[in-house]
Amino acid sequence: MIGNGGHSKVVQEMVIRQGCSVHGILDDKYESEQNIDGIVYAPLTSIHKILDEEMKVVVAIGENMVRKHVVSKLKLPSERYLTVIDPTAVVSNSAEVGYGTVVMPKAVINADAQIHDHCIINTGAVIEHDNSVGDYSHISPQATLTGNVTIDEGVHIGAGVTIIPGVKIGEWSIIGAGATVIRSFPAHSKAVGTPARIINRSLGVVKDIM
Ligand SMILES: CC(C)(COP(=O)(O)OP(=O)(O)OC[C@H]1O[C@@H](n2cnc3c(N)ncnc32)[C@H](O)[C@@H]1OP(=O)(O)O)[C@@H](O)C(=O)NCCC(=O)NCCS
């Protein structure tokens, strides 16, 4: 498990419910390795020492950009990342859920939806049929993406957002909590309200951290 903040706490419980055990929790807030109750707590640099061939990794960091940064730094093959799907989530047999993606309790992912890698589909979110959700995106609790919605890489959809069919949200955009989205937005938009309107385009932070 990479990261030990609030999001990680939730994912750790889900991983255990999925029948796996947590071997190590890596976070740069730890200066050295320590073993507490059979779990190794260590800085991120210890990963290659701790990881054996049977173990999988989850980057359990809520911030999309930081999650991408860590995955890029680790340079692990995609299949080393665990896909975590809570047993209470409903995922259509025709939907695809990518490596390292976390699907939280009571989320619903319907027919032919594609959820790419390292996404967070948070508690009770609804991803309707034929949606595409790009790598590193976060769909917050109780958000509803109706049919044929396209979410590009790194987008954060706030809690309780509703998006009408056929809309596309450009990469690294943020949609504020409670918004109703009735039209598409370009990359790096920040939009809020009902109907949602842009309050600040060009978030432009992608290059800074990478
Ligand atoms: C949209 C958001 C990112 C804006 O944050 P910010 O850039 O710090 O913006 P500010 O708080 O400075 O607000 C800017 C303006 O937008 C308005 N605004 C901010 N968030 C809003 C929202 N969700 N709905 C409606 N208006 C909102 C503010 O009232 C302010 O308006 P004003 O200029 O007329 O005073 C944030 O408010 C938000 O909704 N985040 C989503 C949180 C979430 O759902 N997290 C889930 C975690 S699991």
C-alpha cells in the first residue's frame, strides 16, 4: 500500500475485505523501516526491498496528480497493481476496470463502461453504461455519470455531481461538489454550480509536479 492518509485507510479495509492482507505501508512520512504487528511501515524508497513477486501494489493516494507522479516514479509493470473492488459494489460483466483502480462500497458501474488505470470510483458513485473514465481520475462519493459520458485523464468529479449523457470532461479538470454538468468542458477547466460554469480554466499544474 502506497500512502497512509485518509483515502488509504479506506482502501486498506477494502483490500482485507477482498481477502488479501496488507504486508507493507509505504509513505515518506516514515524515515526508516519498522515492523508493527506484522506490517512493514517504511519510506517509498524501500519498495523494491519489500516487494516480492507474489505481492501487488495499490497507490492509495487521493490526490490524482500525486498518484500519477508516484506511479511514474515506481516504473512497475501495470499488472503489478491490484484492482480493488469492494464486494458491495456492482460491476457489470461487460464493464472493464483497470489496474490499480479502486471501486468503493456501493458504487455501480454499468454495461460497457471502461474505467482505466489508477482511478478512484468512490462510495456510491454511479457510472452508467458506455462511460469512459481516464487514468488517474477520481469520481467522488454519490456522483452520477449518466450514459456515454467521457472523462479524460486526471479529472476530479466532486461529491454529488450529476453529468448528463454524452458530455466530455477534458483532462485534469475539476468539477465542484454538487454541480450539474450539461455541456462538455475543455482540459484543465474548473467548473461549479447548476448548470456548471467554468470559474478558472488552465489549472496548468500537470507539468509542475511531473
Ligand atoms: C470546486 C472547488 C475545487 C473549488 O475550490 P477553490 O479553487 O478553492 O475555489 P474557492 O473555494 O476559492 O471558490 C471559488 C468560487 O467558487 C465558488 N464555489 C466553490 N466550490 C463550489 C461548489 N462546489 N459549488 C458552487 N460554487 C462553488 C465559491 O463560492 C467561490 O465563489 P465566489 O468567487 O463568488 O466567492 C471546491 O470547492 C470543490 O467543490 N471541491 C470538490 C470537493 C469534493 O467533492 N471532494 C470529494 C472528496 S472524496
